[in-house]
Amino acid sequence: MVAGVAVLVVGVLGGMYAGHGRPGRVDAWVQPAVEGVGPGWRHLALGLDFLGEPLGSVLLVGAVVVGCLLLWGSRAAVFVVACVCVAVGVATLLKYVVGRTIHGDGNLSYPSGHTAFFTALTFALALIVAGRLGLGRTAGTLLVLASALAAGAAMGWAQVALGAHYPTDVLGGWCTALAVVPATASLVDRTAGRAADARPLVRR
């Protein structure tokens, strides 16, 4: 249900702002309250932004993968990498399809790839933790959604505060992650299940 709503939001926002190079009504209301933060907050925003840059994201994902291998095994590591790659890939494709820009024609902005990346990474980790802890449907859903919301809000705030994205770009990036992670989880589970079924019960 969450993934379905997320797909709808991504599509509606993409249609509304396709080819635009200016803030929308919601952006014009939210942006002034977030942009222009003080030096201390700007340093925090730059630190979060670095986690979504190529070098920062590789380091972060690498650390998470090592942790997954040590704690939960290769399937968890593959799942995290798959979720991140699919989320970033879909966000990048949507940027070219929608064509919304910020600060000039060469800066495609919708949806926010940084927000999609950080949300997908946190979402995937929360799914693994919820499963390993054996949480029920309600508690597990609350943990996963709260984690994804916190990650999206943190990275989204950084992107808007630094002037890199409109607030609706951030919402689009967050919803992109919410849409692709459940689908990726299902695909990884099915693939792992088929691989397990294909293994011989007795080795010769």
C-alpha cells in the first residue's frame, strides 16, 4: 500500500513540474524557512550531503555491506546494495524524463537522488532489523516507516538548506525510495528462494 501511494505521488509531482525551472507553490512556501541556515547547521547539511555524493555513498554503503556480512550474511548485503542501486537508478532516469531544473538548465532536480539514496539505504536496513528481531506486522511497519521518514527528512532538509533541490524534489526522492525498496525486497526474496530450491539436498 505504501509503495502504491509512493508511486502515485512520484507520478503526480513529476507531471506537475515536468520541464519547469522554478519553484512551485509549495516550494515557495517551504523553501524560505529552510534555506540560509547558520554556519553550524550548514556544516551539518554539508556532512549529510557528502553521504550522498559518489565518494561518500561508496564509503557509507561499503561500511554497511561489511556490517551486514558480519552480522547477517551475504543475502542482507546483496539486498542493501540492490535497494540502493535501484533507487538511485530510478531517480536518475526520472530526472531525464521529467526534466525539471534548478539554478540553470543543466541541473536536473526532480527527484532528489541524494534523498532517494539515503532513504533506500535506511529503509533496507530497517527491514532487515525488523525481520531479525521478529517484530510483528504493526511494530515492524512502524519501525521501518519511522526510519525511512527520519532518513528522508534529514537528507531532504540538507538538500533544501543548501539550495540543491526544491522541497518537492525531496518529496519525490523520498517516495521513489518507498516505491522501489519493497519491490526490490520481493525480487531478492524470490531470487534467493529459487537459488535455495536449486541446491541439491545431498552434496556428492
